[in-house]
Amino acid sequence: MRARAAAASAAVLAAVLLAGCAQSVDPIERLGKKAAQEVGRTHPHGPASATYRRWGLSAPLAPAPRPPARSGVRRDRTGPVPVVGRVPTHDRVVFLTYDDGVERDPRFVDMVRELRLPVSMFLTDHVVGPGYGHFARLREVGASVQNHTLDHASLRGLPYAGQRAEICGQQDKLKARFGIRPRLFRPPYGTYDATTLRAAADCGVAAVVLGRVPDAHRLRPGDILSASEEPNLIAATTRLLRRIQAEGFTPARLENYL
């Protein structure tokens, strides 16, 4: 009897010890479960709450609507290149565009990737210089690359040959760097003339795109926002995204509408 009692006591003690050991690894298991739960809470159209909060947003960006089957701006092959300051659409979307400069902050790549921002980059070779690798990373996370001339010269009033060299020259540079010839072109300082439109057409550009600096006026459907005027790009983009959400809009991909 004593032997059987001792064996039973030993079995109970072993079970307690094993339970204690199991409990000792439980925090790691619980951590894994929490991580899995966080993944499970990912918004179906965007990143997990921890992600958008990390970038200063209190809610995920609303998903963009399905883009139109046909773009709102079409070019007659024999006519001039259209100039687009705002996309004609009833969708409550706006478009985020950046001119050069984003290479100042490598975190911008992370922001675009994690928030899945549909951004369009208008690049000047002279300004970007050795920063093309940064834009290659942006392209990998979904940003598009467009033309902003070779040297950031004010084009209006320049002869045709000079304007063509600025536009076609950057088309060639971007083709060599990224394997694409951009469809969209933004003239530096927003200045252009009829010669600019002719040169852009001859360089294979589909539309000349202007941009609106976000100001006190309310946003409108189809606004093309030029978001790179401030030195702190992350903070400026966060403020702009908060405003876009507050006014009932969401960012969409410009190339889907042009």
C-alpha cells in the first residue's frame, strides 16, 4: 500500500512539474497567438491597424473604386497633347504626385509600401542624380515614374529643339534606367506653351500633367495633388492623408484615369 501511495504521489508531483514547465513556455505561445491575431485583424483593403497608426493615421485609407474602363482624358493622335490640371471624374478620389526630392527621406519607400500608396513620381535627371536607386525601390513597391525634364528648365519660350531635348532626353534616360518610356509629363514650374505640347507629342507623351498644391480650398474629385513642396516629406504626406480622409476622399492611381 505504501509503495502504491508513493507511486501515486510521484505521479501527481510529475504532473504538477510538467504543468509548470508548460506554463513557462506559454508566454511565447501567447505572443505567437497575438501576432497571428494581429495579422487576422488586417483590414481587407489595407494594412493592419498597427501599420497605419505607425504612420500617423487613425483609420485605414478607404479602398479606391474600380478605375474606369476608359480614361477620362483621351488624345487625338493628330491633335495636341492634352493638358490635365484635374481629372474629370465623379469618383471621390484624388491623386498623389511628387516631383523629385523624395530621395531625401529613405523612409518614404516604407511608407508607400506599408500604406500601399498609389503615388506618381515626376523625375528630373539633373535633380535626382545618383538617387535613381531610391526610385527603383519605389517602383518595386508600386510607385510609377514619369517625366519632369532633364534639367528642370522653364520651357515656355524656349525653341522647339531645346524643349524637345529636355523632354525626349529624359524619356531616353528613364527608358535606360527603368525600361519604360513614361506616358505623362509635368513641365517644371507649371510653365509651358504650344511648342511644349508639340515637343511632348513628338516624344511620345500622352498627357501634360499639372498639379495643385494642397491649400485652404476643399478637395474636389479628381484633384491632382503636388505633395512634395515641404522639407519633411513623411509629415507632409501624413497631414495630407489625414485631410483626404477627413474630407471623404481616398488616393487612387493617376495612371488608371489618364
